[in-house]
Amino acid sequence: MKEYDLIVIGSGAGLNVASDVYSQGKKVAILDNGPLGGTCLNRGCIPTKIILYPADVVQMLREAGKVGVDARVEKVDFGLIMKRMHDLVDEDVSNMTKSIKSAWGHGLDFYNGTGKFVGKKIIEVNGEKITAPKILIAAGTREFIPEIPGLEEAGYLTSTTALQIKKAPKSLVIVGGGYIATEFGHFFDAVGTKVKIVGRNKYLVPMEEPEISKELKRRLSQRMKVYTDYEVLKAGKEDGEKFVVARDRKTGKQYRIKGEEILVAVGRISNADLFRPDKSGIEVTGKGWIKIDKYMRTNVPGIFAIGDAIGRHLFRHTANYEAGVASNNMYAESKEDMEVLDEHAVPHAVFTYPEIASVGMLESEAIKKKLVMVGQSSYTDAIKGYAMGDDGKSFVKVIVDAKNRKILGAHAIGPHATSMVQPLVYLMNAGDGDYMPLVKAQTIHPAMEEIMVRAFGNMRPGKGQEKHLGNHHGEHEHSHEHGEDHDHDQGHHN
């Protein structure tokens, strides 16, 4: 049995830890049953965002008439869009593989296979048993495929296989209403596919604020058919077309929804079951996610877990952060040297059209725990939003602790939504985490960020908290107005 100082299961964010430990002169083994780079590089954020940018361009051209520009899309080169994506992914995977191979036999080994625990801290991979005092599980997730009668026989695409097709389908039924479904809906509509989204939840992207969900449905419904609160009962194939039968959960009526292809995008499940964590005594949740404590430790001493496999926040930037915490804690000399996992300001974006960005609590979550103030600003409250031709429906929403002005959450939908939210992520991780630096700082005029700043000037008590926060409302408005006193000509567009 071969012995290492560290075994890493998964080559996405897990490579960060493997590199740190290897650089210290320790022996490291990396296991992955797919190409290097994990989900993000090969099947997730990187390839999808490359193909989504052309979709953004198409939609901007479609809407250019709102600002007096007569434009039309003459041709969308689907082959070139996919080639650009594959070229970058393939080059990155190739470079990573060369880098890893250069270290093979010199303290770092890569096992291209599915490792399975066969004992406490003993893993069998490709017929060989290996062990280490430290093990990091960073195995990621895979698509969840629901048991829909007839689906397998009809055939379907997933978010992985959709990246391999050579030609865009004429029509597409997307089963699911979350992040992946709405991003692929945006993409395929832009390249000329007739899209129909069928979501089981009452809301599109149900993890977002309800106002954002409603606005996204309104905007996407201008381009495609969007069915929410519909349950898919079965699927099939007939006369060369595929279909799903879906039941309206409000009325009980059933509808047959047709398309050349079906794309299943209903969620992800942990890869934990593939490597048999129970054989090493590692605890998992009822849904199969690896359980960890605040130090990224599993219940088995020496075994840590990060990333999508733990099911907390399925974002690569979060996995990278967790990798840093785990790397530190694996070899910390004392408990005082260990870093505690901080999840109070985990940001994310949905690159559909319009773009969505979010960090921290939803208003409904915040009012259960604290007295809060909530501010909202339409894009057209600032000159830049009007100049871009926004219809006044895009907005930024902020949530603040009424007692100490700490930012609890921020949410945006509209062009450059990430630019609205990301500065608040920095503030939530700096100093007292309050919004007062925005009050004291000058904001470039006219710029998109004015929209975000104005949201803090429009604060009201959280829903149902009006009687508790009458005085706080005035205090917050006054402080914000004082901070913007230097910019008199911003106010003319209110």
C-alpha cells in the first residue's frame, strides 16, 4: 500500500490545497475520474460563461432600438461560439496536465480514476490501495436526473452534454427553473432556438428574492415560454419530436410541451456516494452531502471536505475560499491557529439576461432574526440607467441591520448586476461591515454604482417591522443625504 502525506479527492479547488502541501515538500496524491480542473473548468462556470457572452451581445442588439440604434443580428455562428469555448477549456486542461505530469514521481501522483474508501483512511483507486494521515474530499457534484417515466427512452441533454452538441436544436424544452435552466434558456434563445422552460417551483431561480424572480420571469417571457409551478409527469418521443407532459400545480390541468430536444436542469447531487465515505466512517446528510464543522473537518480526524460536495454553496469562488481555510487548518499547530469558516457574505451571480447578483440574507431571512432596514433603487433612479434604456424594472435591493448599520444582504437584477453587488461584498468583509464608507465616499457621476448607493438612501423598515423602526427610518435617510450633499446635480432625475 502506497503512503502519502495528503490525498486529495477531486482536481478542482482541491488542487489549491494539493499545491500548497506539495510546495512544502510533502508527498501528495490527487484523484479524479475526469479531466483535471473539476466541474468549473470542464462543465461549469468557465465554458458556460464563454458561450453566454455572445448571447448577451445578441440580446443587447435586439434591444438597441430603445436607445435609438437600429440593429439586427445577421448571423449567429454556433460552431464558432462552441469552438472558442472548447479551445480555451482544452488549453487550460492541457496546461494543468503538463504541470502535474512534470511533478509525477517527484512527490506528486495523479490517479485518473474513481477512488473508493475500503477502510479508515484507505482508498482503492485503479486497483491500487493508498493511504495518508490527511485526506481532503473535494469531489464536487453531478447532475441530478429525476425519475420521469419515458425520459431515458426519449433521450435528453444535461448541462454537460449540451456543451458538446455541434448544432443548436430548433426547439428546446428545459426541465427546471433554477440558475442552470435560466442561463441555458438565455443562451439557446439567443442562438435561434425556440425555448420553453418548465419549472416545478412557484418561482424561477427560487433562491433569489421573490421580486427578482418575478422580474426575471417577466423579461424571459418576452423571449420564450416560461411555465412555473408545473410538475413534469412523463416524457416521450413522437413524430420525430420529444415532449414532456406537465401538470399545472394550481389548476391540475395537464399540458403536452414539445421540442426537438429536452434539457434536464433540475439541480445537482454530491459525488460523495461514488467514493463510499461510509467505509471510512465519514458522516453525510440525508441527501448525501459531506458533513463538516466550522473548521472544514469531517467527523473523522484528519479528513477534511470542501466545495460542492459539502452542499453549502455551490460556487467555485467559495470552494477556493474553503480550500484556503482547509489548507490552513490541516496543519495548524494549535486550535488558536485554526481559521473558522465564515459564510456571512457569500456572493453569487446568475448570468442569464438580465443578470442577477446576490450576497448575504434575503429580506425574509433577515426579518426573522433582526430588526432591519431595507432599501431599493430602480436603475432609472440614476442617469446611467436611463441612458442605457432600462425600462425602470431593473433594481438593486439592500438589507441593513437597523441597530448597527451592518450590511446583511444585497440583491440586484439588471445590466452589470455583479458590479452593483460586489463592492458591498468587500464592505461586508471590512471593518465593522457597515455601509457608512458609502456615505462618506464620493461616487463617480454618472456611473452605474450610483444606483447601488441610492438604494441605501431609500431605506424603509423590513416587512412587518414598521412599528418598531419608525425613528430608525429617519436617522438612516438623514445620514445618507448628508453623505451625498456634495453632488447636487444627481438629484434632477428622481
